[in-house]
Amino acid sequence: MNSKYKNFIFLSEVESTNNYANQLVLSKAAEHGTVVLAQHEKKGRGQQGNQWESEPGKNLLASFILFPQFLTAAKQFYLSKVASLALLDFLKTEAGDVSVKWPNDIYIDNKKVAGILIENSIKGSNLSSAVIGIGLNLNQEKFVSDAPNPVSLKQITFKNYDMEKVAAQIWEYFNIWYEKLQAGNLMKINSAYLNQLYRVNEWALFAKNGIQFEARIAGIGEFGQLILEDRNGFISEYMFKEVEFVI
């Protein structure tokens, strides 16, 4: 087997790659850097229990297994940052206007091409293990769910993509950023993530509890919260699902 796929597990069908990866962690059958790939997920999961639509064999469905015991639980959002930056680095080789839609969606222009679902276990004050699930639309050409704005790379580039090769490329990009995280280079990670946020440096519409308001991104908090500034200069912070972009 090619050395770049040494720790890759290839599955034809699974309930979800994250569930499979978590079982490997629980049974102590995985080492750091194990990557689980599936052609099809019967119950692919997104954030907050949402379903991830993926036509069998068309897209990247992957979970990375890590043991980031150097990372405190308070800094766990950095895993989302480095995973997002790795996806952006790959996508920049194929497409134009790519960005991170806080907290963990990846956009091309105003359309969602990928999502990230991270599940951590904690021991004491530090992380014990982490499973980083990635769904990346590669070759699917028609979406039938009620998701508002999906897109695949093929719809943009008209090219077909090899799932395994793409996974290996993303894993390589991820390791570059992960090594920066291990080295404590948090400023570089923070700067790169903030600069590539969707609608950063512009006034945009947001909604909270169904009420829309105009604001701009002022930063990302220590625990991953979105910091917004309104037209009156008032600063507010929002945790996940407390606020949403109006697309």
C-alpha cells in the first residue's frame, strides 16, 4: 500500500465515519493519524443532529482520529480552526473565493461545499482524543435535500475528483497546521482563520431568534465565539447556534 495511505481505513458503507472512528478510539484500536473513509454513510451527521446529504460514491466522507493531549479543553476550538484552514488550502488549488463560514462550514462564494463535525473526549483539563469529521462535496451534481445552498467542486470546475487522493492531500495540509498548533503558534492560526472568514471586513445581515440585524465580524473569542460589532459600535459575543448569517 502507498505509504501516504498507511493509516487509512476504506469502507464501502458505514452508519457514519465519526461513529466508526469513535468506536475505534473506545476500543483502543486506533493510533494518532488514523483516517476513516467511506463511500456512503447511512446516517451522515452534521452539526446539531443535522443530516449530511451525500450521493453514494460521489463525495469525501472522512474522519481523522487524533490524540491531542497537549491541548487544553479550553482551546479545543483550535482543532476546528486548523481543520478549516486545511480544507481552505486544498480548495484554493481548485477554486476561487473560498472562506470559512463560522464556525465550521466551508464556502465557495455563497455556497456550502464542506462541513466539519468535531467530537472530543476530555481527561482532566486536556483533550484525550478527537475525531474530526469532514464532509466535502466533490462529484455530486444534483442535491435533493432542503439544504439552502450546497455546491460541489465538480459543479464549479467540471472535473472529477478521486476521493482517496483528495483525502490524502487534505491530511497533508492538516498536518502542516496541526504542527503549528503543537508548536504553540496560535497567533498565526488565529490570523489565518480570521482573515479567511466568510463576510469578514464587511457589513452583513445576521439573525438571532428570527430578528435580523446588521453587524460586522470584530473577531473570534477564546472559546470560538463570534464577536460582532453593530453600526452603533456595540460589541456582542455569540456561541454556536446563537446567531446565524442571513444568506
